Amino acid sequence: MAEYWFIADGFEERVREHLNSNVEAEVDLDFGIPEKDFNTAGKGSSELKNLLKRLGVDSDILRRIAVASYEAEINVAAHSQGGVMKSAVYDDHIHVRFVDEGPGIADIEQAMVPGYSTADDLVL
Amino acid sequence: MNKADSKYFHAIQILEDNCTGCTACVRVCPTEAIRVRDRKASIDPYRCVDCGNCVSVCEFHAIIPASDPLDIIKNYKYRLAIISSSFFGQFSEDISYAIAKQAVLQLGFDEVAEEASVTNFMVKMIREYIRENRDKRPILSSNCPAVVRLIQVKFPSLLPNLFHQEAPMSILTRFLRDKICREKNLSDEDLGIFLIVPCVAHVTAVHQPEGAYKHLQDGAFSTGMIYGKVREIIKDVQNHPVPIDTYPHGLTWALSGVQAELVDTDDIRALSVNGIDNVMDILSRVEDHYLDQYDYIVLRSCTNGCVGGCLNVENPFVAMSRIKKMIKEGNSVDGDISEMEKLYRDGEFKVSPLAPRPIMELDKDIKKAIQKMKKINEFLTMLPGLNCSACGSPTCYALAEDIVLGKATLDDCVVLKRKPSEDDD
């Protein structure tokens, strides 16, 4: 399984620490994302948002998580053969993973080039 | 009306004798403010946003809207009624707009004014506000008091996006209070200003305005009550009509869709949403920055806008159709709005920044909130997951939350109680 990471500057240490630790999440929230089911896609991120509101997470952080997770959830529904959204809340951070089954990306290096798209030329 | 008992006044009253504990209200409350315990419903005043869903759904006449009795106008020397624009959609077509308005006047008022008379001014002001606040997108309409309160309790991060100016009936109140006192040589106490409103949220707003710098109106009458009194005298009014100004084009204010079309222009894109479930869905999308392409969103808690209010007598679709007909056929008098514009520029209609009233937070301390959430999840696994509301909480999750917050026990679950546990076999 391939994993690709973007880590915001200054957070490298924090992310490494999280990945290396085996601390169990305080609260878990899992949501299935069926393939091409656009009626339910978005429900997982909306539930995550409700959970974070209940925990009293700062509204700016909440909105950033909501935007990112909604985007990811829709992408999983649209481009994979289905997957799952796994949110884990710790007492000072949140880890949201999107795991899906799919055809993969033919050329990963190329896909990481900004602006590159496999979409039809007619799609601007 | 008695408004001293609670920090949060609501124009909704529960008649315990009539309540059967059926939980219909519990299930329709958008903020999960109602619980049935010991077979009686009660409303958490902190969570309630006055949407009126419970009033409409109660079959036992146990949840009733509170509004003022007409008699209170007798306490004032000069009486002004301000009529909500949805009012004129209530009458069958043999009763004309002008006749209905004249009948209201004859109920004992010295003057009647209409919300519809300031629609043009509102549209101008809203557009100006949108252009002056380009950093905030989208701007959210603030006319519906239930929506404003919903944002305070469930979407506090969107409070800065609210249109921070008074609603039309309050603007009219501000404007006419000074004008009438001046022209008729009256003191402030002599003049009584009353609203005729389509919903409980507006009644609440009159008695406990959010963000208003001063108390504006002296009472709020329900459209249904006024409608009944108008019907009693309508024949007589029809036989003795007098000339009266009407504002058919301004009636658009009662219809959320048409109102959005009015604000929409080359550089302003407007969206209209009505019905509280749709409103919540849209607000959640606004929170996700998914609707940033809109400059203005008209949000109304009731179906089709104010015509759907629970104090109205007519079906919201019929009322909407009638109002559309009036708009199409009527000639509006375009009032002079220069005096009002001056007041707007002087900042007279500004409201103070609205404060959040978060209801979802389990605890102020995030670590404690997490511990509570863990416990809620533990209880949730014990509950049947039927969301039947028979316990009196709206869902199994809500019951689990109530248990953790000390407001219920596992014994409240009717299903668990009925099912003998495996140890008893």
C-alpha cells in the first residue's frame, strides 16, 4: 500500500511522534463511504463536525477539518471503489484517515506535478 | 405576558394537563430542546429557538403559542399596528388587500403600517451592506428570529456573517416612533406600537430582542387572532370602504424565494432557503465554505418563508400563490425613503454583535468533554439504537448524553426495561 504525505512546515516532529506512538484514541468515529454514492457522501464529515462541536473544538480549526474531510470523502466516493473514513480524536490532536480500494494512480510522480490532470482537454 | 421567570423568554407554553407524553414534539425539535419525563413534555429554554415545529405537530393542544391579547392596546393613547407582509395572504380572494388592511385599522388602531412598505429600502440597504462587507461571504439574512437563534446555538462560527441591522418591522418601529411622537405631539409612553406576526419567533423577538439597543415594540399579536377579529367585521368594512395605501410589491418580503430574487443583481448572487431542516443543512455547508460563491443567503425557518409561520391560518402554498397574484396585479405607492436612509447612514439600525449560545458543547474543558463523550459512547452501545423516543429523549444518542449529563438514567429506556436481561432466563 502506498502512502503519500504532505506535512505542513513546522509539524514534522509532531506528525512523526504521532505515527510512532501507540496511544489509543480517546474517541473513534468510523464511516463507510460507498462507491459513487453521492447521496450519503459527506455524511461522515458532517458527523465528525458534530462530534467536534460537542467536544468544543475551536471553530476555526473545526471549519478547516470540515472542509478537508468533506473534500476527501467526496473524492473517495467519486474516484475509488469505496472506502472508509476513520476519525480518531486524541486529547490534543485529531487524526482522520481515508482508506479506499481503487485502481491506483498510473504515474504517481506525474500526478504530484501541480496542475497535472488526467481529465479530458475539454475540461478546464 | 409573564417574561420575568426565565433568562430566555419563549412564546411557547406547555399545558401540562393536555400533554399525553406522546413525544411527537421531541422528535421534531431541531435543537433537541424537548424532553418528556414522567409523561410530560418540557422545553429547555436555553436550547429552544422558537421555530414553532412543536406547536404545529402537537395534536393535543398541549403546546400553545403565546401572544398578547388585543386588549393591551387600551393602555395607550395612540395605537399603531405594524402588519407582517404574510398577513394578506391569509384572506380568500373576495376580500381585497385594501379591505383587509382597513379592517385591521378598525379593530381599534389609530394607524396601520406595513412591513411591506420598507421592502424597497431593505433591498437597497442589504445590497449596500453586502458591498461594504466584501470580507464576509456569504452574508446571512437576519430577519427570521428563529434562524438568528439557530445560528447562535448551533452555528456560532457564522455569527459574524449575519446581516447586523434591524429587521424591517423594527426599522419601521424606530422610524415611526420618532415621527409620530413628533407630529402628534405625543410622549413615548402614550404611543403603543404593536406587531401582527406570523410566528412565535417574532413574538419572542418583540419581548426579548437579540442585539437590539433598546426595547422597540409594546406587544405582538398573532395573525390568527387578528384574522378572526377581522372576519367578524369584514362585511361592514366591505360596505364602507375608505381609500388606503397598499404596498403589493413589498409583499415579496413574505416569500423567501422572491426576496432573494430582489436582492440578486449583477454583482450580488443570492440564494434562498426555507424550512428549518433545509436551513440547517445549508448552514452546515456554509460552515464548510462550500457556499462562498454566494454573496447573500435568505434563510427562513418556515416553509416558503413567513407565509409558513405557525400563527397563520392559511396553507403556506395557497398564501404564497395569493401574494404572488397581489404582487403581479397591484400598483405600489413608492414611499419616500430618504429619511430612513439618513437614519441608516447614522447607524440607527445597527444591532450589537450577537453572542453565541452554544448548546452542543459537553464541557467547557475539552479534556472533560472527551471523557464525557467516551462515556456517552459506552452507554450508546448498551442502548437498542431504535431511536424510538419512547424514553422521552429524541434519539438513543440524546438519551446517552442525558444520562452522562445526569438528566436521565438507563432505566428510562423503555425497550431495555421490557426485554428481560439474559441473566434472568
